[in-house]
Amino acid sequence: MTELARLPKSIATVCLSGALPDKLEAASAAGFQSVEIFENDLLTFDGTPADVRRACEDLDLGISIFQPFRDFEAMPEPQRTRNLDRAERKFDTMQALGTDLVLVCSNVQPGALDDPARAAADLHDMAERAARRGLRVCYEALAWGRHVKRWRQAWEIIRIADHPALGLCLDSFHTLALGDDLSGLAGTVPPEKVFFLQLADAPRLAMDPLSWSRHHRLFPGQGELDVTRFLQDLLKAGWAGTLSLEVFNDEFRGAPSRRTARDGLRSLLWLEEQVGRVQLPRLPTLGGIEFVEFAVDAAAREELGRFLGGLGFARAGLHRSKDVELWRNGAANLVLNAEPDSAAAERFEQLGPTVCAMALRVDDPERVVARAEALQYPVWRERIGEGERHIPAVRQPDGTLVYLVEDPAQGARPIWEDDFSVSPVEDSPAPLLGVDHAAEAVAPGMMDSFVLFYRTLLGLQAETLWELPDPYGLVRSRAFVAPNGSVRLPLSVSESTRTGTGRFVSALAGAGMHHIAFAVADVATAVDLAAARGAPLLDIPENYYEDLAARLGLEDAELLALQRRHLLYDRDAAGGVFRHAYTRQFRDRIFLEVAERDGGYTGFGAVNAPVRMAAQRRDARPGVDRTSSAE
Ligand SMILES: O=C(O)c1ccc(O)c(O)c1
Ligand SMILES: [Mg+2]
């Protein structure tokens, strides 16, 4: 593929938090060439438009557009004349700002006339006045406009108006929210008449377009609208201009502006890749989770080791040069890192024993690193000893590391052989088959950064959102899954700080992995063995089994076998079955799960999560024995 020139990138100030100077700095630092100045950001700024112009010049930022100009067209007199006067005053502002383009969004006033010819005449007058000053006007259909809701209607008015200083503004949200698209643009609208393009994604919500647009827009790739196809259709029509992000989102308004701006730029790079404009280092083929790493010190390692021993993990190797141990059961590897002056130590100092990293098996680690660099995700390289393997890592949005290791299933030499002296451990009668899934709790406002990270860097696909009642609030959970099913990462987020997820996130001042599920071939045997080793398994109330019997009509014997072991059960529409059991929590930081999948089941037993969360809360009540390990 030949690399076409990258398209210039712009971001609306409304996407970012803070005062106008913060927004401008964040946009510039992320690498945008220009900004859309949102009128409200100018009105609330304590300085003149000329000051804004200078601030932008100092940051090497252009001003792509000034917006919005509302409720202009097709008004009866005397508003019509007043609106033209109002336009002249905005032109003054634009000239002081140093931008030549203004966005007029379609009229939402109940008094607006349903008269395309009048709308065209008004816009023609405005364009004529703009042109006298060397300015231009673009017209955008708001999905909730009084009469003009769709781009075809807006275009029809522009066509009738027929003025060189008047063009169309396309906004992916307004088009896609109405179930519309840009097919039919090519051949209808000359590409040079598309004066401006605004891009936004969104989750699919059953909601009126106005509320949906004002609160829930997202950057491309973070939501569920087909923004890629939208841009493809536009490029096919011969358009080549600036890609500008326009996102109204309640969480973005409160999030650090630099992080948001950087995510915005990443989303556009990804989108350009999607439409074939640029070639980033290819997405990896994933082969599962090779290990999960815990930050510990010597004492925490003792305690965690006892907890892990309950699930049959045993020390299987020592790092050649560092204070790092490999614990293993079957094909599941855990790394306990107590090395001072490491990324793990940094995390331990702040948070105590927690998961600090995971390692993904990929076809080519260095290619993932190159992709991360192209997408501006920070890369981490730990210092290594003589003859040791270098394992590159990328930082997730919460600062934890994702190591990238070559997939032994594709012939690579396992990493353990170079860096560890590995001793064989006794074979378990029910060995773990590996990590089935690993769940992370994410701070409110961080979910969308994770979505972008998993989707753009690793190519994981987002599954349906689950809303799960915890006894003390709601937990939202969404799984990210590799196309080949080898990696499954459910993420949960909770607005309430009283839920299990919320408590974990506030205790850990951010986010992190709090739950690791291991795959087993026979969960009943695995649980019996764990119980015999004294593993702290989580009790499930009898009511659960009553409901299970009623809901799924299980045989008495099967029900009893589940109940006796505190196993949870789920069945999908195609008859796939999931049987799973949980340990109690290790210091409120982590819990483990063993899970058996049969018949092509692809879920996570999400229906059982409320039962699990309630059981964990009972377990954590004061006065209840909370020992985290079996002695
Ligand atoms: O929500 C609005 O009013 C609004 C204003 C300007 C836009 O470009 C837009 O897409 C929406
Ligand atoms: Mg818009």
C-alpha cells in the first residue's frame, strides 16, 4: 500500500476540560494542527479574540473554524434582519481571531419557517456579506433541527443558495445517529463544497439525538457508530481536508485535557489507518496471556504464595539476576516480583501487593512496540542483566505494563529459559490450562481511554456492556476479546465508591487487575483439589441453586454437584455451558477463579456476577473471618 499524505487534524475546544489556554496547550501538545474555537470557550475567556489568536500562534495552532452560529436561517422578520446584524458582529470576532470559516447549524427554533427557498436566500445573504470580508460560511444539519435534520436537506439549501462562500459542514454524529450515511454524496456534492468535517463516534443508545449528542459522544473507535465507513464515503467522493473532532461528553469535560487530546489524536491516526490513508505497523496476532505479574516484597510474597498455593501454584523458578520468582500450575504462570528499583517496586511502594503487569503472547513484540510508538503509547524497557532476554512493554492508560512476548505456540523459545532457572514442579492431577480471562477495574472517566488502547493497539473487540448490581451500587462491565478468542479482558467501572469495584479503585488510587480466571478441563476436580489444599473458596448461597433449578431446569444430581462445590453455572442460547468457582479475596486486592467452558461458550458468566459480588461483600463484613490464605 502506498502511503497517502496524512490529513491535517483539528479538535474542537469543547472536547477538552479546563480554561481556554489549557485546552489550546493540550491540543498543541498532542500534535493537532488546529482547533475549532467553540463560542462558549471564547465568551468565558478573560481576554480578547486577538489574545486567543496570539496564544494559538505561539502554540503553532491554526483556528480551523469558529462555531456555532445558531438559529439563523428561515426566521420571519424582524429576527431575519437582526440575525444578519448578529452575523456581522461574529465576522468581526472571526477577523480578530484570524479564522475565515464560521459554522451555522440548522435552526431549532419553533418559529423557524419550513421554507428551503427562504433558508437558501438567508444563507446566500450571509455568505455574500462574509465574502466581502474574505470569510466563508458552512451549514450543518443538526439531527434535531426544526426542519433541517439531514445532510441532504442542508445540501439542497446550499445548492439553491448557490454562493461560492457557502458550503456544507458534515458531522458524522448527526448523520449516523439518524441511521443515515454518506452513500449518495459522491456525484451529488462536489468535494470542494464540503467546507468542513466533524468526526465523533458514540455508543448505541436508545435516546433522543439531542441528549445523546450533548452527553455521550466519543472519539472515533471508542463507540459503535461506523465512522470508518462515513469517512470512506467522503474520501471516495474526492474530498481531502481537515479531520476535526467534535465531542460533547460529560466525562471528557472532567478528564485531564492532555490525556483526552492525546486520545483524540490516536483515534484519528487509527481512523486514517482504517480507511487506508496511512500504514501503521500491523495489528498483532495474539496468543493468550503468558503470565501475570505481582508487585510484592518478601513478606507479601510469603502471604501471596500461600494464597496461590490453594489453587495448586508452586514456585517453579528463580530469576537469574533479580529477586523475581516464577510460580506455576500447568500452563498458567505467575511472576512475583520483589526486585528493588523496578517498575514493580514503584507500584509496590505506592499500593502494596497488587498486579503490576501482564504479558501477552504476540507474533512479533517489536512490531507491537512500533505500533505503540506510532500511536503515542508510552513504551517501557526494563533494565536487564547480561545474557537475559529483553522483554518490551507498553504502558496501559492506568500505568500498568503489558509485556509483549513471542508466542511459544508459534515456535518461539519460551522466555523462561533465558532468564530463570526453572525447576520442574509436580504435575497436578487437574492442571490449569492457562489464563481464561483477567479482569481489570477502571476508575470512572478512564474506560474510554482503555477502549481506545485495546482497540487501536491490540485489535481487541468490545463486547456488550453489562450493568451489574453490586449490593452498594451499579458496576458496568465490558469485555475486550481478541478476534481469535485467545485473550479476554473484562473491564469494570463503577461511579459508586462503595461497590467492590469502586473500593478497589479508590484503594489503589486508579485501576488494575483484580481478578484472574484460570481455564480448567474439569472444574469439579479442580475445586475438590483446591478444597483439599485448604483454598479459601467463596461460599454461594442456597437461593442461587433454587433459582438455577427453576431457570434452567437442571437435573437434581447435577444441581447437587454444583451446590456441594459452590460452583456457579451459566448456559448460552446455543447450549454452551460455563461452570466456575471463585476464591475469596486476597487482602481485598485480588481474587481467583477456575472456569470450565463447554460447547463453545464464549461469555464470562456475567449473570452470576451479582451473586459473586454479594458473596464477596458478606465475606468482607467486619467480624467475619477474612484470613486471606489457608494455613
Ligand atoms: O449540540 C449542539 O448544539 C451542536 C453545536 C454545534 C455542532 O457542530 C454540533 O454538532 C452540535
Ligand atoms: Mg457538529
